[in-house]
Amino acid sequence: MKFLLWSLCVGFGFGLSFTEPEEIEVINNQSANNIEVLVQKDKRLVLADVLEVGMSKYFYLIDGNRIRGIITEIENQKCAIQTAEGILWVPMSDILEETIDLIKLDDTRYKGPLLKEDGESLLIRSRYGDVKIMKKEVLKMERYHGGELAPAIESRRTFDQGEDELIQQFFDHNAFILEPNTFILTPMSLGYGFTDRFMISTQWSSNFNRDLNLYPKIRLFHKKESKKESGLTLGLGIHQNFSLQSAISKFSHAFINTSTGESLNKSEIEDEKFYDLYDNESNVLLEGYLVYSTKRNNPTGRGKVGWSVGVKASNMMNHLKGRQLVYDYDDGEIYEFSSDDKYKIPIRVYGLFHYDLQKKIKFVASMYYDNSFRELEFAKSTDDFFGITGDALTFDSFRGEAADFSFDFGFMYAVNENFRIGVHFQQPYIDFHWEFFEF
């Protein structure tokens, strides 16, 4: 009997020794899960402390959803948020706090809940009052959703603003002014913004060809709202020594051979003979233009769309009227300026259009009536610009097919917020814009 009791005790002991590790393992797994749950519970998200009617931005929710809209009503601890999809009633306890921590270009720093955001600005509540910050003045910015640092991509400015704000398209200006204390460099010009109403540019390539010139641009009217901006601008231009050869090139299609009736742009005159004949004659050239522009947020909420209409004129006809060009008297290479009424005033009437396809790519187009315009194919346009024919870094070719009415379109790509490059289908075909702040 004693032996039987001893055997049962030993067997029971061995049984415990074999099953105990498994039970311990289970207990350890449960402990790990419990610890993880406790960690998750301790990692609490910060709920929005400030929710007011009129707040307009992205709202981040505790379940991971993100909605964009404006709070129109608060009732029974719920916010009515008007979105593009309709009105959503969201419990206040489901909305996470969104905090902004930013440093401006002047090294000023602000930190606080975000109340409102649009394509141009941020409204932040600090301990000392609400502060409106223009996005163009922000050097560095971080966002916190529910107390957690958001990914870098979330801290970027929203797509409504885009990265390609234009002050001109191709050869034509719109009504918008360069930001104060900012330079802009293009293949044809260099400009500087003095104030939010006044800037000056110059055709730098002409300056190297002894033709000093200035183009002041003055904003006469400007209206800016949260979703729309418009303006009216007057532009002037003065060239100290605008070459007669360049003026003749502009209107080569208006010079007619007295013997054959052939226009100068279609003649067989050698390029060297043309460019050498009037190389040393110049005149003062005065230009002026008036342009109205408007742009607004896309109805889709992605990017902007805008258009401009303008008219430009000059005193160039004073240099050309009654002018007779004699290239070879014996061979009958004599050209006189046309008496057609359409050449009484050099005029250009134009319309511009731009549309943000995405944050970095903009579609641009223009349509114009210009009694001096001629279409020039890519190879000849390149030779013209690089000085293989005529002066370097200018467009002064007398070749090409006359086209009083024409249009152009292309694309601009923003490499970053300062540098953009574009391609289109009329000369100069390739374009770039480089903006940089004053040092």
C-alpha cells in the first residue's frame, strides 16, 4: 500500500514537471500580450482642444480617417463638417488635435493648434492670440496629429497653392507682380520685385548688345480672396539703342520687293548681307502694355486655373515708315515698307491660360493677334538665339512665315519652388524661370 502511494506521488510529480513548462509558456505569452495592450493604452492620442464654427482644414480622426471641410455647426458634442461629399456629423471626442510648429524666414517661431488653412496661409492659435502666417514666409514647418509628429509629406503646403506661380508666359506678361525682394531669371530677362505693386525687369541679352533697356511693371488694381485673385497691371518699356536691323527683322514680311512683289522674309538675300547693312543704326524704342489677369482654385480643389487678356503697342513704326531697303540696286533688290493699314500701329493682343495638372506640372497656353509675328521652325530659332545668324541671345531673325493670328501651348515643370523649366511649340520652344530671394 505504501509502495502504491509512493508510485502515485512520483508519477504525479513527473507529470507536473512535463506540463509545467507549457503552462509557463502560455502564461508568458499572455503576459506579453497584456503588456502590449497596456503600452497601447498608455500611448494616448491628444484630442482636439479647440473646435469652433468656421474652422476650415483637414480634420484627422482617431480611427485613421482624414476629411477636409469646414465646421458649420456644433451641437450635442458633435461637429457638422461640410465636405465636398456632404455634411458629416463627427463627435468632438473623435477629432485629433492638429498642432503646427513652424519657423518663418525671419526666424520667428510659432506653435499652436491649427484653426484654418488654405492655399496661401495658416491660422494658428497661440497662447497670446490667433496668428495668420503666409505660407510663402515659412522656412520650416512640422505638423503633429494627436500629439504625434506627422510624416514629412504631410507637413508640405497643400496642392492648392502649387509650386509654379507665374508672372509671365512665353513673351507675354500677366498682371501679377514678383514678390518683394525677389529676383527672377529667364532666358530673355532678369527682374526684381521692389514692392507688392512694383517690379522692374530688363532684357539682359539686349544689354550685352549695347541696347540698355528697362521694363517697369506697376499694378493698378489688385483683389485677393481666399479662393480667387485678380489684378490689372500697366507695363512700360524703354530701349536706349534699339537697332534698326532688329526693327526691320520684326516686320520683314511687311517689306516688299519693288520689282517682284516678294516679301523680305521670303527673299534669297544672304543672311550676312542683311545683318551687316543696318548694323550700326539705332533708335529709342518705347513700349507699353495693359493686362488683366485672374486665377482661382480649381473646383476639384486641386491646383489653380487662371487666364489673362492684354494689349501691347510701341513706336516701332516711326523707325520703319518710308524706309527703303537697298541691298543690290542693279539686281533689283530694293524693298519698301508696305502701305497696308494693318501696319500703321505695331500691336499685339493676347490671351493667356494656365491650369495645374498636378502639383509640379502646369499646362500653359496663349492665343494672340500680332502684326509682327512670324512662325520660325526649331532649327532656325536655335540658330537665331545662339548667334549663328544675327546677334547672340536675341530673336532677331528676318526669316519665317508671317502669321498675324496664332497660338501656342506647352507645359511647365516645377523642379522646386524656385526653379521651373518648360517646353512649348513656338519660339523660343524652351523656357525656364528661376526665382531667388535677395541675399
